[in-house]
Amino acid sequence: MSLSSFLEKMITGRAAARRRKEIDAEISDERANLDAQKEELTATVRQHAQITNSASRIMQTMTHAMIMMEGDRGRS
């Protein structure tokens, strides 16, 4: 192996290692970003479920009240 090819491999190896570290850092940042988005989306879905449940309870209460009012009319 000649000195020039040895130096070329050494420089190329260092550049590749540096690039791998950069890629690993980018992947790590992207994972952190995805985790944050996942938490935000989970919270949004949970909030949507709570709103839907509240709306359902309100509709049930209104339906029950209307049924009771109709029953009162029939008795009068």
C-alpha cells in the first residue's frame, strides 16, 4: 500500500465517520421532533374524545328533557 493511498483512506475514513456522526445527529433530532409531534397529536385526540363525550352527554340530556316535556303534555 502506498503512502498516498494510505492517506487517502485515512482522510476518506475520517470524512465518512464525520458524515455518519452528522447523519446520526440528524436522525436523533428528527426522532425527538417526531416524539414531540406524537405527544401533541395524542393530546389533541384525547381532547377531541372529551369534547365528543361531552356533546354526547348534552344530546342525551336534551333528548331526555324533550321526552319528559312530551310526557307532561300528554298528562295535561
